[in-house]
Amino acid sequence: MKAAQIQKTAFGGADAIELKTEGLHLVATTAFGPRIAHFSRPGGANLLFWDAKGELGRGDWKLRGGHRTWVGRPGADESEETYAPDNGAVEVQLAADGFTLTSARDPATQTRRGFTVRVVAEDRLSIEHFVVNDSDMLYSGFLWALTCSKPSPETRYHIPLGNGGPWDTFTMVHFRKWSTHGQGHFEDDQFAVGKDLLSVTPRGKETKRMLRAERGIFAMEDRGRDALFAKRAPPQKNAPHPLACNLACYVGPDNFMVEMESMGPEAPLGPFERLSWNETWVLRPWAAVPDARGLLELF
């Protein structure tokens, strides 16, 4: 494998870090975030939703999109502190095989969050999400890794179900509404349960599902952009994941984005302790996804 190309750059007029291999192209912002703002095959279209103008948000917080590290509180995955540090400047550490980006300190919780991106192969990345308790008091929470993808009319999403064992189950949490969001009912033809996959065909109706998916794989396939993107984050056995789930899918109104989410277990952090949650990303040329086995073979 050739060495990755890693350099400082600008993205949408903001400071950023660019990473290239023969199989993928990634750009992460450092002026705010941290966020992965661009992810594609070399020369290809961005697979991520990116609001360059910062027009969407909640109060002073700007959504922007891309991929990011959030934190949730035990029993409250979306609280005020979930979003707060996303607007601040980022600390950058470069390495031969990747980089680490760390957010500004949250003034309320005295925590810092971020991620480390490392090249594993030309088509494969390891992304370690983390939160650090940067104080002499206690903190508790969980890590929440969100990838805001940009669907096209040809985009489909797939999550393998079960574990293939003699006691094989999966759990799915349906949302009718959450805060001011949601279409207001549980029935939704955007989600289809097959023999071993949950498949999602976005049709522009705002909704959300959370899953306990033992394989921990969430895939996006898009023939028009010649891309098969899959990320993996299996649940930790006997650990308190939020609502006992490790994956979630959000479909935005009018298909403006689809979030591919993974969630780590809740944990207490003592002074200056660190909590991590890892994903593996794979990006290949497009291939149809007939069953779970095809996705398992990627990893």
C-alpha cells in the first residue's frame, strides 16, 4: 500500500485537513467541529451532506452536516450539550497514517471531544471517536458517531440483522415523534425487513429508527456515484447502549440527508479519563447488496 497523502488545505473557505489514498478522498474541517466534510472515491462526488453556508441549525449551533462526534447523556441522547462545542476551533495533531482532531472545551461539562482517523488500507479507515473529561469532577455519557450522507435517487441503505447463532434476534425502536420532529406515525414504507437485512429506501418522509444490530454494519450503496460505503461498530456485550441499541437511521425531510449513526455504551468518567468508540469505514466501487453475507465479507 502506498503511503497516504495528508496535508492542510481549505474547504469552503475554511481551514481543513485533506487525506488521500488510491481508494478514497477525505476532507475534515479544522476551523470548527471537528467534522469530516467530504468523503468520496478519488475524483468522485461527495457522499456526505454538507451545508457550506451554515443555514441549518438550532439557535447559535450550526448543523453543517458531514461526519461528527457527539455525546449523549444517560437517558437523554439529545441534550443541550450534545451540540454545543461543534462551532469552536479544533486542535490538530498530524501522523504519518492519519490525524487527530479535538474540539474546544465545553464550558458547561468541561469535556473535549473528537476523532482520530487512521488509514488501514487503500479503501479502509479506522475512526476512533473519543470524549475526555477535562476536569477534576465526574462526567458520564456515551459517544454518538453520526455520518450525514447525501442520498441520490439511486441510493439505498442496508443493515444486516441478527448474529447467525442459534438464538438469533434483532431489536428495533420506532419513533412516532421526537421533540418537534417526525412524521407522526409508526408505519413507514421507507424501511423494509428482509430475511437478513433491514433495507432503507429514502422517500423524503422525516423519521428515525434505532436498532440492536449485532453485526454492527451500516451500508450505503449508490450506483450513480459508483460507491459502496459501509461502516462497522458492533455493540459491546452486556454494556448499557442507549435504548439497548448500537445503530440508528434518520431520514430527513425531502431526503436532504440520511444519517448513518452508531452509538457506544454509557460510561462514567473520572477526572481526565477518556472514553472511546471505534468505527471501521470501507469504500469500494458500487456493488449491489443482495444479502448480509456480501456486507460481512467487506470486513
